[in-house]
Amino acid sequence: MTQTTLSVPDISCGHCKTSIESAVKPLDGVDTAEVSIDDRNVDVTYDSSKIDLSDIIVAISDQGYEVEDA
């Protein structure tokens, strides 16, 4: 498993958390996805043999959030 933290500066509320987590958690190969509203980031644990980090970033971007430092 690979663990990474993605910076998503637009995270500001519970809706953001729900939106991002519900988009990332169901992806095949994602083990965990946890949004921190205070830190404005997403901690993701995933199987890199099943999913690329770029696919996770696209899922977040599709919800209207920009991912930095990726």
C-alpha cells in the first residue's frame, strides 16, 4: 500500500469532506481516504498496482477542488 497526503486548499467545511471522501473511497484500489478540514488535505492509502495517483486527483478535481503539490 502507498500512503500520500494531498493538499486541497479549497476544503472549508463538512460538505467538502463528504464530497471528496465519497468520490475517492469507492475507487478500486483505494483503501482509505480521510479529509482533514483544519489541515485542508486528504490522506489517501491506495494500492498503486490497481490505481494511479493521477486517477485519485482527477476524482477530487471532478468534485470542483484543486489539488496542489501533487
